[in-house]
Amino acid sequence: MNARRALRIPTFSSHRRKGPVMRGRALLNEAEVGPKFSRQARMATEGFPVPRFFCVSAATFTEVLRPVRAELDALLTGLDTADAETLEKRASALRETVLAASVPAAVARQLYDAFDEVFGPDAVVSVRSSVVGTGADVGEDSAHDAFAGISDSFLYVTREELLDRVRQCWASGFGTQALLYRAARGGTQHGFAVAVGVQRMEFGRRSFVLFTCDPLTGARDRVLAAGLGIGEGVVQEKVPVDHYFVSRRDNAVRSVLAHKTQLMEENPGRLADGPRTVPAPEELWDAPALTDEQIQQVVMVGDRIEKLFGCPQDIEGTFTADGRLNILQARPVVLELDRQRLWSNANITESYPDVTTALTYSFAQRFYRADFHDFYRLLGVPRKVLDRHEGELHGMIGLLRGRVYYSLSVWYTLHGLSRTFPLWRRSFERMMGMSPSVTHVRPTPPLTDPALLPATAAATARLAWRLVTHGAAVKDFETWWERILTAHREAAKTADPLQLAQLMRSLWTEVGDRWGITLVNDLLLQLHETLAMKMLGRWVPQADAGLHSDLLCGGEENRSVVILMSIVEIAERIRATPGVLDALAVKPAEEVWDEIDRDAYGSDLADRMRTHNHLHGDRGLQELKLEVPVPRDQPAQLLRIAAEYARGDLTRALLREREAQARRAGERRLAELLAGRPLAGGALRAALAGQRRYINMRENTRYGRSELFGFGRQVYRRLGADLAARGLLEKAEDVMHLTEEEILGTYDGTAVTDDLRGLAAVRRAEFHARGAELPMDFVTMGPVRDALPDPNRDTAASGTLRGLGSSGGIVRGTARVVIDPHDLGDPSEDMILIARETDPGWLFLMLSSRGIVVERGTLLSHTAISGRKFGIPTIVALPHATTRIPDGARVEMDGAAGTVKILEEDEA
């Protein structure tokens, strides 16, 4: 069935009418009808259920008032809006002058002719004003000018009342509120015009206002208010109103229902009296104003209207008694985006889990600034432009209740400096694990924007050159980093405290000049991953969710895999060395390590472990948190990890065979699905090969980041010991509660306080008294700390839970909730790991698991990549998994669907 006919949508004729009445496509002329009515016209032409209407043009207003313009201007001259009494008198005189103006007979005749032709002489209409601005002044209901409730509107208007109501709409442009509004926003009181819309009156029985984003914060979840009767009751808050909060993540609806004892409707016997408030039928008092189907219908239409206009919309509408939906108005939601902040730790929490110290945060803050400054420079953003955005570069991450969050508003601003951003915006949002509820409402200018084509062409060519030369650039980076890091480590061995501070500043300078290539790699990875997913979706839509993961297995071993294989090799040696596991069963790992270090179990094992720590000692649990030691600092950590593997039967050969089997199975399935389509198969394999290549480069350079943080950890631990020895700190570990600049400034004379002991004490107390964890993503408006949301912890422990499936497979096992991997004890054979997040140091635990479920993370997080790499069913971004899934419970997880089911007791 035709959609227009099914919805009974009125259509516009294509003809134009000259003169005062605007009809048909002429209603798209914003200069004559204003943004409010031109938007209605545009919705109608696109098939939305907008009641029929015509407009009296702004030019008609100007022409009718031309004879009295001098009188109006005299009344407006010297207007003092601060003097309420005088203002009211002037407004009254202005309105009387407008109402007394003569309306030419031709204008009146065309007005009545249009009424009869469009609606019929017995129709009832609404008559609404719309202020049309000129020059710098914009019109009513524009993106920057709400004008809400300033101009008059009249409902239930008959043919006989039509001309008088049009006059009153014109006069409302000079009403007290209109004069105050224009003065408050700095606009002129001269030169505006008023268009008037005449629209068929729909007798609403359920009415609503839909915001396609949260009007308070700009979060992308929809907010729907609905009440009984016509829309005036809802808009003017004259009747009790239900609220429905509709998530963009999954369209889930949270309802807050009002006790609806009143409704607003027409007086059937006296329509000219306008709407009235009357008691609602008792059976409707506590029933939802809208049904579930109506809510979904409104949301669907609202999303389409938002897409049409390219920004969040405030939409008014109504359902008539027969269930027809009518859209009466749509205007942009006016947001102060300079006050908005989007926050998420979906991806960053794997690097900085739980509460983080001041030193780690300040170190990470500087790293992001240095890394991204160089990245944008490589994409062609001029240095002078980056200089103007220095504040944003320093504000890419925030520390909220002691936890590190991405400040995504800043990321959008900075990414938008590159004209290539439209190419990779969606892949960036997916990589960051952003909820559809927390995305930027401001659209990115398209690549085809004519005004930006030269800049776009230059930026795209530069990115293409980066693609061609990237492999060589990464090798050059790796060579450079090894040389720079070695030189700084050697210099640090004999450096005094001031020289250590200088070395740290020197290393940051080097990083700021070269580290951006790692982000170029991430960008190319995102683009190849997006391309491969699109190819799979288009050419093999029937493929199972695990096919993509299986096809990424195999190939060259990256640095992360090399490190893992090194640990497994040590485990094999421990397994083959008599006495080591027996000793660990009765002695602390630190004591056994001391014995190994003295060659008590032979030099071979000791040498192998020393070599590992020399080459890979910065890889460990929470390796980017400077307050957490890594194997380079505490070699017993390596012993514990390797011993866990040694107690099982894991070998390097087994790991490699597992991965090879997954790859072979994936290739067989792909060959079957693409049989007879060699070109498609070749193109897809090329995209996957590129994705594998960039994943390997990412993991290789990622360990360089671990080494940078490892160097910082060693420098600041030494400086902490020195500050404690000088009496400036109570103990050396308190250095973690100072920022980088506070520490370095103490040695080079740039510090702003000498009371490091007191400062560290305050921070230490804050660190140990942080409040409950905030949601994974949220939006604030205004001063951030005043707008933080209340943590919403759902502790339900039964039913089916849903997260983001990231590595396929259905398994059953015993849930082990792990907050601190050091406290796990012995993992069970059927363990399903439940954690807030993981980092590369968790690999030993992950490989011992039948499945992995984490609260945070994304499809490109370390957890997801590792799960796919080693064929472990994995779910990320399952909210509050560690509190909703009981430790020790029998669970079933589906890594493709992203679901976890807590099984009944009799299935345990």
C-alpha cells in the first residue's frame, strides 16, 4: 500500500499562487513564511503526516503596515524594556496601531478563497504566527532562536473569525513578550515581519512533545512527554504529563506515568471559546497516555524528521480519535554545545581501571596531548591551528571521581580539524565503544561540501600518501624509539634528581615529535576493519558472527603474541625443572624468585626469565598505571604468571595450532560462501590482510607505549625516594599522589608549592575515599562536577543479560568474578571470567578461561581482540557484570549474541 495513502498524508500541489497567500511549493520559501512553516512544508513534501495549511506571507505583513510604519517606528524609538509600565503601554499602542491598519480588499479576498479551496467553508482551523527575521536576525523556531510561546496562536478558528485572527497574529509581533525577547537577545525592534499559518485543526485525543535528544544535556536518548487531549495541554503544562525515556542503545523505554486527572479539549458547543481543561475519565487516570505501539511510531517518525533536518528536533504532534498521527510542528532543539561534555570510559578503562592516582592521570594527560598533536600534524592540520586548540589537547581525558574518562566532545572538536574526518567518523565511534546515546549532535561537514573541496582534496591526498608510506614509517618509528629509549635509560642510570627531571622532559619532547604515526596506524586499521565488515555484510550476509574473527587469525606474530609465547616457553621450562612448582606450593613467589635468581634451579631458567624481563618487563597487569609495579620492578610477577601456565598443559605449539585451525576453518567457510565469485573473494582477502597487518603494527607499537610508561614509572619512583629522603614526602610511594609538573617543578624551580607532604596527604585521602563509579558513558551540561549523574547500579542476579558480542561461541561454565587478578587463586577448568575490564597483563588469566565477560570495552578493545585471536567466546560492555553475575554461579554465554544466562540451581 502506498505509504502516503496508508497514513492519509496530505500532499502539496506543485503550483504557486502569487500575492499574499503562499501555497504549494511556495511554502518552502523560508524568507516569506519563516523557518517554522517552511519546515512544515518540507516535512509534508517528504511524506510526513502534516495537516494541510497555507500561509499569509511576511511580505503581506510589511505591505499592510507600510501606511502606519512611521507611527510604529516612533513608538519603538527610545523603547525602555526595563520599565515595565511604560513597556506595556507602548506595546498596547503598537498592537492597536497594527489592528487598526487597513487590510486591502484583494488580500482579504485571496485569504478567504484559499480557506474555501483548501479546507472548505465549514472547516475549523488553527491560526499561528511566525516571526521572520531580516539580516543578522533569524526567524522564529530557527536553530538559534526558539521564540517559544512569544507569538500568538489561535485554535478552533472559523471562516468568520479568520481575518481578525490574522490581524491579531500580526499584532503579536509587537506584544510585550515579543519586545522583551528581542531586546534580551540583542535583536532590533525594527525590520522584522510576521508570517501567519492557517492549518486544518486536528481534534487530538492523545498529544505529545518529542525531543530527539535530551533537552537538558543533549544526550542522544529521546525524551517523550505525552498527555490526554490536545497538544496545548502538554506544551503549556496545563495537564498531568507522562514521560517516556527511550534509549538509542536498544530502544528500551523507561516510563514515568502521571496521575492524569485532567485533559484539555475543545468545547463542542462553543468552539470559539478555545480549548478548555476538563476532568479526565477515571479509567484513564493511571493508564499510559500512549500505547507501546504509539511510542514506537512517534520515535520512528521523530528519528526520520531529525535525519531530514540534520539536527535534534523538538516535535509536537497528536493522535486523533481514530488513531491517526499528525505532526504539528518541528523545531531544532537549541543546545548550548559549548557547555556540553560527552564522557565515556568504554575503551580507556582497560588501560586505567578503577581509581587512578594523580601522577598516572597527569602522565596520561600529557601522553594524549603529545600523541594527538603529532597525529593531527601528520594529517595536515597546521601548527597554528593546533596552537589555538591547546586547551582541548590538554583536555582529551578527564578524571571524574578518580576514574579516567574520555572527554569525547573535545575529541569531536579536534578530529573535525581534519577534513578527512567524515571518512572515519563512524569507525572512530565504533572503536571508542560509544553508545548511540552519547554521540555528538553536530554533523560533520560532508566531503562533498563545495566550499571545502580544496581543503578536502589536499587532506585526502595526504592521507593516501600516509597509506602508501605507512609500513616504512612504522619501521622507522620502531628504530627511532629503540634508540631514544636506550639512550634515556642509559643516561638515567647515573643521573641525579635534576638530571632525571630533565631526561623526562627530554623524552616528552621526542615523543611529541614522533608518536603520531601510531595513531595513523589506528586510523588505517579502522578504515580496513570497516571495509572488511561492509564486504562481509554485502557478499556473505549469511555468514556466522565468528567468521570475521577466524579470518583474522594466523600470520606474523606481533609483539603481544611474542611476549605471550615467551611466558609460555618459561612455563614449559618450569614444568620441566624439578622442584620449582613444589617450592611455589609452600613458599611465597618472591622467595622462590630469589632462589631462581641465585641459580638454585640451574642457570637456564634464571637466564631465560632475566632475558624476558629485559625485553618485555614493562608488560604486566595494569601496566599504564604508574602506581602498579610490573615484572621489570617485581620479577616474582613473571614467576606467578608462568607458574599458572606450567600447572596446566598449555604449550606454544598448542596455541599456534589453535590459531591455525581457526584460520583454516574460516577460509574453508569463506570459500564455500564465495564459490564462483573469485573477484569478491580476492577483494575481501586483501581487506582482511590489511586489517591483520595494521593489527600487528598496532600491537607492536603499543608495547612502545608500555615502555614509555615504564620509564616514567622508574623515574618517578626514584624521585619519590629522593623526596622522602629530603623530608618533602612522608613516604616514597606518596609521589604517586602528585602530578608530573608538581614533581618536576620541585627540581627545576617551577613548582607553585613547597608543601608536597600536605598536598600528597590530601590526595591520598581522596584516592582512598572516592565515591561510587559513574556510568560507562553519560553527558554533562555546564560545570562538570555539578552535573555528574548518580551511579545506577542494577544488582539483579537472574535472567538474561546482554552486552556486546565480540568473539563467537556458546559455552557453559562457572562464573569467577575477578576484581583484582592477583587475588584470584587457582582458576577452575570451566572458569568463565567476569571482570570490569582487562588489559594485556590479563592474558594469562584470559587463556585459562572458557569465556570472558567484561563490563567495559569495545569491539576493538584488547579484550575483544584477544578473545577473537585465541578463539575464546567474549562479551564486552555488559553493564555491571561484576555485580549482576554472582561469583560461582553456573552461566551460559553466547559470545556472538552477547548474552549471558544465569542458570537455575538444578542445572549447577
